[in-house]
Amino acid sequence: MFQKFIKACDEYTTRKKHIPAPYIRKVFELDFEPEKASVFICTPGFYTIYINGKDITKGYMAPYISNPDDFVCYDEYDIAEYLKKGKNCIAFILGNGFANQTIDEWEFSKASFRAPLCASLYLAGEKAGAKFVLESDESFKTHPSPVIYDEYRNGTHYDARLEIDGWNLPEFDDSSWKNVMIADSPKGEIVKCTAHPIREQYKLSPKSMVLQDDFCYFEGRSESHIQKGFMYDFGANRSGVCRLKIKGKKGQKIILRHGEATVGDGKFSIDTIFFARSDFKERMDFFQTDVYILKGTGEEEIFIPPFTYHGFRYVLVEGITEEQATKDLLTYIVFNSDVRRRAYFECSDETVNKLYDMAIASDLSNLHYFPTDCPQREKNGWTGDISTSSEQYTLHFDYADTMKLWLKSLEYAQKEGVLPGIVPTTGVFYDWGNGPVWDSACVNVPYYIYKYDGRRDVLEQAALTISRYLHYIEGKRDEDGFITFGLGDWSQAGSLLEEGITTPIAVTGTGMMYDMAKKAAFIFDVLGLDEEKAFANKLADEARASMREHLIDYETMTVAGSCQTAQAFFISLGIFEENEYERAYSRLIEFIEEKGRHLHCGVVGLRHIIEVLFVGGNADLALEMMCKKTSPSYGWMIEQGGTALFEMLEKTSVNKSQNHHFLGDYIRVFVSCMAGIRVNPYLRDINEIVVSPIVPESVSYAKASYDAEEGTVIAEWRKKDGKIEFTVENRGNAKVSFEYQGVRFTVANGEKKQMVV
């Protein structure tokens, strides 16, 4: 289908030289009005496509974000309704996307696949046996567009004076335009994009506007001060772009700088975007920055930056007058992958509700074709972040198709079993930034998609990657059977990077290898891969035996490291025997008391400790630790004005991101433990729901809902007059049962049942 890729020129954008995004168009004639017609477009970058002037693009940053040496996506559109008999025009603009990045971090600027922007197009139509086919070739015409710079991690610069009216219409005279050139095809496989498109979810208006005549990018850096700008506060840290509406003079230059935090007495700051500190003066003209130059016709001009997105709450606007600084100047367009939400939760504790909403906000702010670590700084698919959040995402969002395509990137990134820390990657983080805690994404993502969606096809796709990884990691064990490399309990309170992490790598690395092997054995069993299942079970048994022999002090029933994460992790994994559980659990409570009932965990511990405490009968302790106003805690984030989850539970010497999702697994506990909606608990039917709530003393009401494949299930409980009233409703054909303190009943299709205890 995609026989020829075309390009506008032989150059591509670099930090020193910017090549405008190209307009590309083609006029063609039809002697019939098609009954059926489709257009297919493929590019390693981004595109916006038009048929006879109509923008038909599926969403922002189409088609996808991938390493083009691995695979390149295409999109298909039904376009019969836009075509007509006679002259027609197909037109598109190309953006750099992942294929051509100008930033040096993570070696993106050194990527081997960087090349001039290219695309391939195939259009076919028919009516009553008559057919028409158009393919991209040298006859397509091209011209530079007003998008004079674009980089999806940095921003977009747009000079409206360069706009060409009617450029995408059939009647436009393109005789002065150049013909395109034939480009080298991308090296990667060409596949259809099955990921959910990125679309607008809602809009935010500014809560306030403040003139700042001396604002600060970084605390304590004199050269980071600029004299004047208007700071717009949208009241919420999310991801997307701003729509600019303005009247002004020709050539007026508007600069929109995006940040998520303020410092001092409310000064605009990018202190949480730490790598922007390097090459400050040059970098700050680009990073998280959109630029618009007015054409100045006297009419209102509207600009929505293409081919980029930002993570922000605040926008500093430079280049406008006081009269132009109105609330209507900017509107926040919040967008992310357009996945369906399927789980909801609320309770009587407003702090808990706020923390739930913050985690959902971070999940969505970081969902752009796949979960990223943060939308304002890296936009990287860190495997550890994805793995840690895999169940909370899968419970709350119907995103299996999106993650199936990301697993393809993971498959291509694997080298002789080794997985990199970020996917997609240019070839970095195979020697650092990975290890079992991070690599576990290769198992956890398909495992939880199967648990919640029953997608055998996802397991089949992931099986070889998992098998290769298990054989690789088996060979990395030391003489005691431990894994002692890689990132461990990252972002632990009291640590900066990995030097201060309390939990030994042997605990988290070996424990995660064990967990991966157990889940892999289940996956292989589903697929009927008996040899692989036996190998996985053997690896799990050996890992458990090694951990029990060397990593537990049986006199005190303490896991090596003597800390919250190690103890909670081993309890959660089932490393302790049943007769050891009570003493091991008591030891965890001692570690919690030693820290003044503060959380002292990183990503591994926080993934497990809240649920361990709920199941162990200490739900109120878990909520107390989470909701404390003093750090380290989640409640501290609220005290700091957070509207999404921070990267750390405390302030560090380097200010961390304020929009990370990987500490948010507690929302799964709220739904499955506090409200009690346990989906497919026995891994045998995705429509089997067991409602088994755990009721904290400090909460008087909780409610959750879940949209199973066969219908919605709603679970609610309320305390009244010393009793608890439970209500379970089955709005469909799910297999719903209720269990609480030995009482069990089923809730049939369409039924709503109540019980008072």
C-alpha cells in the first residue's frame, strides 16, 4: 500500500537550524462521486490531514509515538462524504514527532533514525464498479508552512504572517510550489495504529492573572529573571495546550511559557523541570514554550499549537499589552488518549476524595498513547512507572488496545532478553534505569489486561518477550540466587535518587523476579505453553527459597533492610508462611510506628503497603499515614497546593515533578478494598465481581462503581445509628456476589440488594 514516501526537502530541524513543517497537497479529479472511499496516511512523525479543506485528523499528534526503526503507524479514514465529482484536494502538514527531536536528553538528538520529515499516502474510492486510486509520488506539491518550529517535548512556534489562505482547497493555484521528493522509507514495520486517539477532554478557564515584572525560573539563580510577563493560573495541573485568542499588530510576538509550580511569593517557576537548568538562556526559548507571531489583520486571531503538548498549571505570557491581558486570552485545552473510564469512587472523607481525584488526574495527564512518567519534563515511557501503575490504570480505564501497541514497542526494544528503562527508546537505559522492578512491565501489563479484559491476544503477543526475559534474568542471579542490580524502591522518602534507598536491591530485585515468574507461569498456563510454565514455576520456587533462606531474620521475622517496603513487599508476595504472618505483620506495624506513622516507602513499597494494611485490619492506619498534612505523605501534597500527584512524598533538594502517576496505586485499594469491588478475583471470569468491603472506623460512607463487560456494578455502604447498611446493585449480566463477616449472597441481573450489619 505505502509504495513511496515523500518529503519536502533534504533537511531536518536541529537546535541550530529550524526547518518549517511542510505543507503538502495534491489535486485530483473524479468523474464520479464515490460511494466508498478511504485514505491511508503513514508517517514516522505527526500529521494533520485535510480533504477539500476539511480537517479530518483523528486527534492530536497523529498517528502515534514510536521508534521508526522498529515500527511506524498509519491511520485510515473513511472520506466518501468529503469527496465530490470533479476537482478534489488532499492536503496535509507534517510535524517532527518522535522521529526528529532536537533535545539532547536521553540521546534523542543523536537518534539514528533522524531524517527529513516524510509521509506516504494511499487513497482509494469506488462506485458501482468504477474505482479510483491515488498514491503519494513526485507530483505532490509542497511549500513551507507557518509552523516554523515544532518539537513535541519543547513546543511549537507559529508565524501567522506566513499563512497561505486556501492552501488546502482544490481551487488554490499551487503552480509556484515545488514538487516533493522521494524519501527513504522508514526502516521499521508499518502497522495500523490501534491505540486510542488523543482528543480534547475538557477546557479550563484561568482562575487568575497576575502581572509579574520580575519573575524567577529557578530559586537562587539570578540569570533566570526576566522583567515582565502576565502569569495565568488555571487552578489545576494537567496536560494539553492553550488556545490563544488575540487582536494585535502585525509582527507582535507572543510567548507562552508553561510551568506547574511557583516559588517564593508566587513567582512563575520551572524549578520542577530540573534538566532545563542546563544551557539556560538557549533552552528557555524553547522548552515548554509556544510562540505566536500575529498577522495583524485587525481581526481576532486564534492559535492552537499543533504537534506538541505541555504539562502545566501556569502560563507566563510575554509580549502582550495590559489591554490584551484578558481572561479570554487563553483557554486550557486538556487532552489525553480518549479512553473510556470504567471505575469511580467516593467516600465521606474529603481528603481521601481529593487524593483519589489527584491520582486520576495524573493517570490521564500522562496518558498520550501510553503512560509517561510526567507530561512537563520527560514524556518518557518509563517501564517502572508503567508497571507500578498497571493495575490502577487497567481497573479504571478501558485501554487494552492502547497498551497492546505499546507492548509492541517493548517487544522491539528487547535485546537478547534485556529491556531498557524507557520505551520507546533510542538505545539508552539498557545498562541503567532498568532491572526487575522496571522490567516487570513486560509481565504486569499483559497480566492485568487479561485479568480485567480477558484479552488472550495480548498474552499471545507478550509471551515471547516474557519468556526471553525470564531466561535472561535467570542468568543474572548471584550465588545466593539474588538479583542485585537495577532500580529498586525509587522515590523513597528520605532518599535522593538511589543512594539513600533503605530496601536492599536483593529484596526488591529478587522479589520482583519471583512475582514476575509467578504471573508468567499463569500466563503460560492460559496459553498452553507447558514448557515455559514449568520453567517459570521453577524460577519462582528457587527465588522464594533463596529469599526465605537468606533475607529473613526468623527470630524477629524481619526482612533484610528492616523497613516498611521490605516488610510489606514480602507480606504481599506471600513469602512468609501462614504461621509466620502475624509476627511479620506486627513487625511492619513497628516500622510504621518508628517513623511516626509516616509513609517511608518508594514505588515498590507504596504499591503494596496500603493494601497490606487494609487486609491486615489497619485500614485506619493506612488512611492516617496517607492523609497526614506533614511530609512524607500524600496529604502533604495537598497542603502544597497539589492538584495531581507529586513524584515524591516530600520536598527534595531538587524539586521533583508535580504530576506523576506511579505513586497512585492506592486508588485501586479504595475501589477494591474500601468499597469492596473485586474484579475477577479468582482469574477465571472478567464478569465475576465479588463485593467484599473493608470498612475503616474513620470513614462513614463509601461508594464505587465498575463497568464490567456485562454491565455496571455499584457497591455502597453507609454507617447509621451504629450500624452499617450495604447496598449492591447489578445493572447488567455480571456475576455479582457479596461477602462480609461470613455473610454471603448473590445479586442477580438487574437486582439491587441491601443488608444491614
